[in-house]
Amino acid sequence: MRLIYAMYLDVPVYYCKFKTTQEKALDKEEVQKVADPRQSKSETDELKMNEEDQFRDRSSMNGGA
């Protein structure tokens, strides 16, 4: 019975530790995104890159240009 009660008390402690760790990880991730602007691309940049990649793929399949 003591073991079950001890396990019951460990659940909130584990949850609090997990929550604080998760918040720290999210904060760290946000800082990295702000610090390195090359990683954050707008939707138009991604569309342009996808179009260029598709064009390169087509031209390489047709013998290149």
C-alpha cells in the first residue's frame, strides 16, 4: 500500500518536471529560430524553391539544357 501511495505522489512531480523541461525546450527552439534567419523561410520562398527544383528535375530528364 505504501508503494502505491508513493507512486501516486510521484506522478505530479514527474508532470511538473516534464512541463518545465518542455517549456525550456520550446523557448530554446524559439531563440534558435530568431537567431538564425536562414532557417525561417516564408511560404513564397518555399514555393519558388519547389518550382526551381521541379524545373531542374524536368530539364535533367529531358537531356538537360
